Amino acid sequence: MARLEGKRAIITGAARGIGKAIAERFAAEGAVLLLADIDPAVEALARALGHEAVVADVSRKAEIEGVIARAEALWGALDVLVNNAGITHAATLDELTEDDFDRVFATNLKSALWGTQAAARLMGEGGAVVNMSSVNAVLAIPNQIPYAVSKGAVKQLTNVAALALALRGIRVNAIGPGSIATEMLAGIMAEDPAARGRILARTPLGRAGEPEEVAAIAVFLASDEASYLTGQTIYPDGGRLGLNYTVPVAGD
Ligand SMILES: NC(=O)c1ccc[n+]([C@@H]2O[C@H](COP(=O)([O-])OP(=O)(O)OC[C@H]3O[C@@H](n4cnc5c(N)ncnc54)[C@H](O)[C@@H]3O)[C@@H](O)[C@H]2O)c1
């Protein structure tokens, strides 16, 4: 049986990568979708899946609110919000600028906060929010300051919103992926053996994760199978968070 049958869901950052995999899995599980992305390619994906799309910059409060308003116009209700859109910015502590910090924070954290606020109003009593955090909520990379800080904040937003919305039956959980073979990472791993070695040396399962393996968790968290789960972050990371040493890499 389809696990999201009839559930009305918004997925942000759905044009490619993990968001696209979530859109495809949600569609296969019977959900009714509104896909949002700053990239107009999201419209072709939605058409191919037989669902709706909206082009929006979710880092802007008015635009993520516009996405929720579109769901209200379409359905008059909402069951699931997946706050997946996210960006990185590499810079040393010395080089980091306020503009770059603000851009990453607005995209990764504020979109999820204002999206959850507006979505919860539309959900009323009952629903599920799935936030996209990262292992970098917990693990630091010295030149990924706004990314790591924002993903830590998404983890804590998940806790806070879960408590705030618990008595309304709205569950809020997060996913904290490790290294996932989206197009960009798969390209780097294929072309740069040193980068591949660095990534796999911190991945006990010995391979990058697939976007579909993150999407499978999003389906679970959005579904009624997760009905007693709220305020949690689940880490599909190939074992990375438990690692306190480097591991040998096959083929090296
Ligand atoms: N790929 C990984 O290894 C990995 C690991 C941990 C966490 N994540 C998180 O998973 C999520 C998806 O990552 P991905 O690897 O698929 O990235 P990606 O760059 O392939 O896709 C991100 C999508 O978000 C969209 N987007 C970016 N800014 C936006 C904005 N302001 N408004 C609307 N849409 C916007 C992009 O257009 C793109 O379609 C992100 O939150 C990322 O931080 C990814």
C-alpha cells in the first residue's frame, strides 16, 4: 500500500539532488505534491511527475509564505512540509563576509523557520514537517562556517518546533545526511581520487549514500508509520557520526 496516499506535501529545493529524489519517492507513495525551487527546472520535473510546481526563493520570508499560500489555494489544506532547500559557502573564518553568512543562513535556516510557521497555520491539527539538517549539525568543517552553524540551528529548530506544535498533532523531525552522491559529489568523487579518498575514509560503509536513501527516510518521517516520532534527527551517514578514527579505503 502507498504510504503517503493522498497526503498533500510541499517539498522545497526539489529541482535536483536529494529534493528531486524525495519528490519522486513521495509521488510513488501516492502523495499530492507542490514542488518549490529557485530553479525553474522544477516546473519540468513537476510536469513529468504530474504534480504542481512554484518557482520561489525560499530564503525570503515572503516567498516561502507565498509557497504555502499556493498550497492553500490549491488544496485548502496541507499535510507535509519538507524543508530541503540548502546551500553551502566555503570560506575561512578570516575570509567570511556578512553577506555570505546571511545568504546561507536565510536559505538553510530561515526558510525552514518561516516555512514551518506558515505551514503549521495551514495544517491546523495534524501534519508532519521534515527538515534537512546534516552531519555538520554536529561535526565541524573549518571552512564551512555558515553551513555547519545553520545545520546545527536546523537541528535545534526541529526540537523547538516539535515542542511548540506537539499538542496540535504536528510532528517535526529532521534528516542529517552524511556524504550523499548527488550530481556534484558524484562528479567530484569520479574525477578527484584525493577527494574520493577523503570522503570514503570518513565513511564506515565504504561508499557515498544515494539520494534515494535519504528520500526513503523522508517518506518514513512524513508517513503515519512515524506517528510517535517528533523532535528527532535521523542520520543517514554510512556510520560517520560514530567514527573516531579513519578507515582504510578499498582500491587505494
Ligand atoms: N548532498 C549531500 O551530501 C548533503 C549532505 C548533508 C545535507 N545535505 C542537505 O540536503 C539538502 C539538499 O542538498 P543537495 O545535495 O540535493 O543539494 P543540491 O544543490 O543538489 O540541491 C539543492 C536544491 O535547492 C535549491 N535551492 C537552493 N537555494 C534555494 C532557494 N533560496 N530557494 C529555493 N530553492 C533553492 C537548488 O536550486 C537545488 O535545486 C540541502 O539542505 C543540503 O544541505 C546534503
